[in-house]
Amino acid sequence: MGTANEKTVSAVVVGDVMLDSWLLGSAKRLAQEAPVPVMSLEATENAPGGAANTAANLVALGARIRLVGVVGDDPCGDELVRSLRLLGVETDLLTVPGRLTAHKRRLVASGQLTARYDEEDLDGIPAWAERELLRRLAAIVPRADVVVACDYGGGVFSPAVRRALAGVPLLVVDAHAVALWRECAPAAVLPNYAEVVRLLGEADGEVDRPAYLTSRTDRLLELTGAGIVVTTLDGEGALLHRRGCPPYRTYAQPAPQHMATGAGDTYTAAFALWLASGASPEEAAQAGQAAAGVVVRRPGTAICTRHDLLRALRRREGAVQPAERLAQLLDEHRRRGERVVFTNGCFDVLHRGHVTYLEQAGQLGDVLVVAVNSDASVARLKGPGRPVNPCEDRMSVLAALNDVDYVVEFDEDTPERLLRMIRPELYVKGGDYTPEMLAEAPLVRSLGGEVRVLGYVPDRSTTAIIGRMRSLPHHDR
């Protein structure tokens, strides 16, 4: 899986910004006036939405951003600008007096989305505002590695503003009506399935949506004028079309529909960033899918960070890796300037002490590698009756821990061969050791790495746990 390299991408996001508000509370009774829940408001959470959410995700993913758009001279616009600045987004938002800043409020009662109400101004922006937007775009677009246009019909994209983006080398368009962008010849457009059906002007009688789209690749590319068309399919993933190649499918892990707010913005941000970083369209689609998969498991309008995305991509590739492949993967991480942390052990019966020190180890770098003694190695080190759990099971449990990125098996009594292959920046152990007690310490230091011993949790050891189990009366076993 290719990933974005260490170069900081410069991106311009232009389009319809909005504020998402989540009104959270509990509902314990129905109203007398109608059979609707009576909600007691307990908290309100605000977040950038639309183009502003795309920009916020790009910043969190590591890009350098300029956000261009329009807000009203109202409290909602002030809150949106404040939220963006807190997230590190460089804003170039034009205030239009008398205009409403788009505001979407969602009522969530006892965890259930019960209603949404919107306030927005869908009229085109005034002529003076259009001229000012064109001036700002002319100044910043030529210096951008990628331009992302978020067109949700909010009035920003007049024909003149769209024409100003024609000829941009890497233009990624997320629009409700992608046909309007045909003359701009965008590098990629990202409609959802309903938008594609409207574009095709056909009755959607197909149950198999990917099959329906697969037979229409050429028509989609012709109607959009784009080099790439990515149709998002909600819980079914996405389908990427480009000329001369069979459609490329990515798959999503299903999530409740109410958790998907903003997931399309996150997909667009990751897809655009990966393309701008030199990834193939297929790799960019995988990045977009993985990023969307992160935010649909978080409440509200969520953001995917670079760390979140890289970890999600590694999960898709698989945490358990053979040594040779792992060494190649870690070389890619180092090229991006990421710090590799290495630890090893038998992990025969995973306990609180293990989990605690692995959590600590994961916080010391960007990639945590756990090397696991094979069954034969454990038997030599621990004696008859060990291991209790086979290596395959031990590795699967470790791979499921959130802080563990890669798991690899080794058959020797020490991980010396792996250390020479992997050359970690940091070698850690948990327990009542000192660095001088670790036989591997001189080797790690000779390879340019650091050695550190992490905290020990008293009375938490595999040997002690197995001993207590064996001491139990037979009828309790």
C-alpha cells in the first residue's frame, strides 16, 4: 500500500462552508402536544462542516491549507472561524453582510438522532464578493499542489468561479452536480451514488450498485470530463473509474447511517492528499476509504488525523507480517520520518502488565513492532508445559490491541536477527530489568538505537498467573 510521502502538501480548499451543531441531551417522556420526545438539552458541540470539514481533515492529515469561501456577518460565522483557527486551518473566508452562514443543527436524544434543521442562504453571492473571491483564488491557486472544490449548491460557485479553476493541474471536485464542472476537466470528481444516478438520467432499478456502475465507466467519464470518477457507496465502499482500467472497488465496514456525517468530507481530504503526494488513484481510494472508516466510528462531525489514517491503512494490510515483508514496510515508514519502536516477549498469557507497557511503548514513537517467541522458543526458555497458548493465538491477540502496529514471530532465543533486520530507533522492555541486564542492548546501540525499560506492574506475570491457576482445587478448574 503506497502512502503519502514526507513532503508537506500545499492545498487550497474552496467552496461551501458550514457549521455543524450537535445538540445533545436525554429524552425520558413524550410531549403532551404530540407523540414526540421531550429532550432535555445537556450540551452543544460545534464543528466545521462541508468545505470547512474537508479543510480541517486535510490539516489533521498533515497538509498545509488555505480555505476560501463565504460566511455571513453573524454569530454562526464567527463560531465557524473560531473553530477553524483552533484546528489550525488558515482561513481566507470572505464575510458578506446580510448573508446567513450555513448552519446545520442535529438533535441527539439519548444517543438517537431525532431531528435536523438547517439554516442556509442558497442565493448566489453578490458581484463584488465574486470579484474578491476571484482575486484571492488568482493569488493562491497557482502555488497549490492540489485544489479541492466542495460544491454543495451554497452559492459560492458561480460560472466565473468555476472557470477560474479550469486548467488547475490537480483539481479534485466534490459536488452535488458534477456535470457543471465538465468544462474544467477536473483530475477527479467524487459524487455519491444518488448523484451519479441523476447524472446518468436513468431509472435506478439495479439492486447490485457496483455492477450497475461498472458497465457505465465510459459514460461517467464522458459526462463529467474528469480523469477519475469515484462513486461513494456508503456502507458498500466506493468504485473508482478511470479510462483504460477496470473499475477499482474499495470496501467499507458498515456503520450506522447517523454516524456517517462528514465521512464524505474526510474521504475527499485523504483521497486528494494521497493523489497530491504521488500515490496512484487506487492507493488514494484506499486511503480515502480508510480515513472515512475512522470517522464513522466517532460521534459527531469527526476528524481523521495522519496517525489515525496510517494506523488504519496498516490494519487493512494486516498487523501480522513475516520478517522480510515487515522490514520493507518499516523502510517506507522511515522514509516518511516515522520512529520505529520494537519490543519482544513470549506473551503467553496476556495480562495487565503486558497491556500497560505496550500502551506506554506505543506512545514513544510512530510504529510499534512486537516480536513474539515461537512455540519452540518458548518451550526452550520456559520449560515443559509452555506455551499455554500457541503462537498463532498469541499473535492474534496482540494484533488486536490498539497500540500495536505490527506483530512478527521469531524462532531464536533472542530477537538479535530481527533487530539487525529492523534496526529500531527505540528498543523497549517491560518489567524489573535495567538496560544493562538486557543482552540485546549493546547490539541496539551499535545500530544507532536507544534502549529503555518501562514501568513494571507488581504481581502481574504469566508465570504467577499460571501458578495460581495450577494451585486451584480440581473442582474449580
